[in-house]
Amino acid sequence: MEWFTLEWLMKNMEWAVGLLVIGCVILFFFPILLGWQLKQDAQKKEET
């Protein structure tokens, strides 16, 4: 991994931050979507 240096990271900081932001957004919305799906499943069980 000789290409991964501090100089390379500084030149590509926008991409590194962008990937981190995308990862955080995915990690933030996953539990929300999972809870929403579980709530819908519970409502379906109550109806039947």
C-alpha cells in the first residue's frame, strides 16, 4: 500500500470525506428503515 500516503490523502480529501458521509448516512437510515419494517409487520399480525 505504498500509494496510500498522507500526500495522497490530502489530494483526495473530498473523496475520502464523501465516502465517510455516505457510510454514515447508510448507517443512520438502516435502523430507521428496519424499525419501520418491523412496525408494519407487527400491524399486519394485529390485523389477522
